Amino acid sequence: MRTRFLVSTLALTALVAAPACGGDDPPGSLIVPFKIGANVKCDVLGVTDVTVALYKYNAAGAAGDLIDTEVVDCEDGQAEFMGLIAGRYNVQVSGVDAEDVIVTDNFDNDPGDIAEVTSGAENTADVVTMSPTPAKILVRWLLNGGFGMCSDVPITNFSVATYEKKGLSELLTYDFECDPDEPSIMGYNAIIDPGREIAGDDLDRVYIDALDGKGTSLVTAPLEFVMEPPGHGRTVKLTAVVDCTVDPCTIDCAAGKGADPMDPTLCLAD
């Protein structure tokens, strides 16, 4: 953090002799520089605009109330705020591409980025480093023709495994309860990926398996989805159709979504 006072010695003397009206400290300004990784160029990830947001400082790390926001061109490399009250601020920075998808941000930086403003001074925060955002995986399952409930089937969990390199290298495996407690998103259930392991530029395979209470698969083989890597920050929606009126249960692609025309044993994303 660098600070440069805006007032001259003469002006400072005058301020000491004659306090500001009402006793309020004069506001300060803040420059927040940012970069992507190790100074990766904006066009490499297609970042166009960057949003820099200042929040009321929270020592616990969670941002408080939003104080101010600036949107700048990624190539500018910094955002400037004027008229800020002296104190500390939590800083969140995110970059979008031409489709307005957030492809970079600093949301998982640990510790979180903080800036400090000194009264009557021009302040410069430490450089905020953004990293690529992961792909988002949304999954849903239709039971017994789409009318069944979890109480109607022996399934306890659905295991969703994500891979890169055509299934050779695992990214993240996540287990859902058949009837999740978390609220759905447009009827889909979201994989929680705090470690950002699902790299959108690498993801190309997803497997969905139906498990009983002992973790044993109830189908002959997991349902396999194939895709071109969707890209940073993109959302992939997957639907599995499960029928447990037969033994063993079957798991198939959703009607209308279909299988890979080159291999009908593989499903395509919604």
C-alpha cells in the first residue's frame, strides 16, 4: 500500500490552524491496480471490462456493505475512487468477456484483498491478482419417467465426477443427496467447487452414478457426458433419466438432449 499526501506543508499548517468545518476529516482517494495471474494479457482470456468494488471492511473476511464500484477497461490495469472516508475496505475485482460472463476474479484469494484509505491523501492499494473462474456444473435427475420421488427409489446419492483429457485426469468428484437440502437453480443442483478445480478450459467429461446407502452403484455403468471444454466461467447443464422400476436401475440421456451421434453410449450436455 502506497500513500501520497495531497496537501503541501503550507496547506497542512493552515489546516492545523483552522480545522475543517464540523471537525470532519477530509476524504481521500484510492487507486486499485489489478492483474490476471502473472501479468497475463487481457486478450488471452478475452477479458474486456473489469469491475472493482469496495466494501465496508469486515475483519472476518466476509465483505460488508457495498461502498463504491468502478467499471474500467481491462487494459487500464487500475480503477480510481475519489471522496472516500478514511479507513479499510474489502476489495473485490472481477473481469467479464464479450458475452458478459465473469471469467476472472479475486473472490477466492486467501487472505482477501484489503485497501486502506488515509484522510486527505492519494492512496494506492497493493496489486489485486485475479485468477480464472471455474466452470459451473448444474445437474438434475428425472426419476421413473420424471414423476418419481427419492422415496420411490433405492438411490441415496448421485455421484458426479468431472474429468479432463478425455476422461484420463480427474478434476473434481461431488456427491449429491438424492433430495438435496440446498435450493435448486432453475430445477438443477449446483456442484460446490470452493477449490476451483473444474477448469472450464479443460473440462470434457462428466460421469453421473446412482448409489445406494452403502455407496454401491445401482446401475450397470455411470452415465457419461462428453463436451468441448466450455471455457472459464461457463455453465454446463446435465440431465440424467433414472428408472428403478427395473433391476438393476437404468440411467440414460434425457429425451431431446440425446446422445453423441458418433457414439450413442455417450450423452451430450443440455
